[in-house]
Amino acid sequence: MHDQDRVQRIARQHAETSRLMGVDFLPVGAERASGAQNAEPSTEIEVRTAPAPKEASDRERRQALLDQLRDRHASDCPHCTRSTTHSKLVFGEGAADARLMFVGEAPGAEEDRTGRPFVGRAGELLDKMIRAMGLEREEVYIANVLKCRPPNNATPTLEEASRCGPYLLEQIRVIRPEAIVTLGKPASQLLLESKETMGAMRGSWREYQGVPLMPTFHPAYLLRAYTDENRAKVWSDLQQVMERLGLGR
Ligand code: URA
């Protein structure tokens, strides 16, 4: 399938997700991209509505959308479908209606083997961080910028992130968490469209599409530089998130 066909198919599918989600705001340009070959990009916004299925709970409805997105990703992702070095896709996991979402970088060896995010050493530390916040892993949602393991665990390139990233953005749209914690530079830079360093980004509230976003150090970085200072910084970032979500009171 050509890249243009792929992009149009993804745009069509994104529009369908929006329709299934009920009221949403769609850039008209994106809609047109799904139907017309040479449509001009537009900044106009239109409101679309669709009745939500009554019988399904909110969480089930979101989970069904995530399942659809996972299938689409498996067959369409312009990055992952071309990568030949991974064994399992790691789409993400957790509560479809989570109040808090963590976004990491890309699967490592253990994640590639199991198909689950953050289950290696960095994952053990993330689990501790989550528990320290008074939450269980099952209550949050955990995803990555890239959903397949890069060769040699390389940091995702901008091109890779821009190809696989749209699926993460759609996961966020479906889950609509009350806050996002980005773990490390690739996730923070992608969602904030920023080129700032982690040192500059971490520790203060930012925003992604109206969702409060707290950038903090990646647990793998913390494991490499496990100093009192870095631990205190991460804990202070997480405490700000706890404060905002009313956790641990
Ligand atoms: N495991 C993941 O799933 N993501 C990371 O960024 C690191 C380890």
C-alpha cells in the first residue's frame, strides 16, 4: 500500500473513532483527506455527534475503541509494519478510563518478549512509582511512543515517532485521562512539540490538547543515575500529579 493511501486510510479511521466517541471536534481538512485526493488542508472545525451505545459502560466503550485501534495499528502502522527486528507489538495496557496515563519511549527486550509495556527493570521501578502514588498499575494506562522495539533499543528517531505517534495520540483521545506523565525525552518532546531538554521540561505542568501533562525523568534514566537528587526530582513531579488528582489524601 502506498504511503498516501495509508495516510488516507488512517485519517478515515481516525474520523470513525471520533464518530464512535460521540461529540468531538474534527479538523475538516482531516475528514476531507479521507475522501478527496487533492483537498486543501483546512483549519475549520466542525462538531460531529453520534449516539453512544447505551448498553455499554463508559469503560467498555473506550476499551472497544482501544481494541479497534490496536487492530488498526497492527495492520497499518507505517512504522511498526515495516520493522522486522521486533517480535511482539506492545500496544499499551491498563484501564481504558484511567485518570492517569504514563507515556514511555519504546518497548525493550522484556516488553518485546511479552507484548506488555514496562515489564523489565524500568517497569519494576515504574510500578514502585505508581504504588508510591497510592495507585495500582491496573488503575492507570501505560503506553509508549513506539509500539515495537527499536533495533538495539535505540532512542526513537523523530521520523519513527511521527509515523507511530498518531496511534498514541489517538489512545490519549480515547482514554481522555485527567493527567499525563511523560517519561523521558521522546514522549515529552512528541506530545509538547518541543525540542527542550528534560532538565528544562520536567517539574512544571504543561498541557497536551487540554490535558495537564507532567514531564519527568524516564525510570531507565533514573536507574542509571540513581542519585538522591534525581529521585527527589521525580518524586516531587509525581507529588504534583498526586496533588492535582487528589491522591494520597
Ligand atoms: N519499557 C517500555 O515499555 N517503555 C520504555 O520506554 C522503557 C521500557
